[in-house]
Amino acid sequence: MVAEILEAYGHIGRSRQYVGMMGAPAPIAPAAIAEYLDRYPSVICREEFDAAIFALDDEFRRRWDEQNQKEGEKVRSKK
């Protein structure tokens, strides 16, 4: 089940939108999950599937934000 969720997240994440001047990753849209499940049905309950994908996505975006802040601090300290 874990492998299925991770594989799905990798696939769904490819359709991610990026926003703003920094190109920040936008949250995965529920429609992207629905499209994935239409194409690749799962025995995992939809609520659990969504919760797992959103949790992985929240963690990805949190880490992206932390990394981006660290890089911004390095640039500001060099000035």
C-alpha cells in the first residue's frame, strides 16, 4: 500500500503547477488525484488515498519552502 501511494504521488506530482516569481510549488489539486484514480484505480479508500497524497505534498512544499529560505539567506548574507 505504501509503495502504491508513493508511486501515485510521484505520478500526480508531475502535473503540479508552480506559482509566483519564485516558482513555488502549488498544492496538488484534488482534480489531479481524481484524474490519476480514473486512470489507475486503487483498492485504497478514497479518503485515505487523498489524505496520504496531501500529507506527502504538504511535506514536500514545507521542505521546498525551508530550502528556498536558506538559499535566500545565503544570498542576502553575501550582499
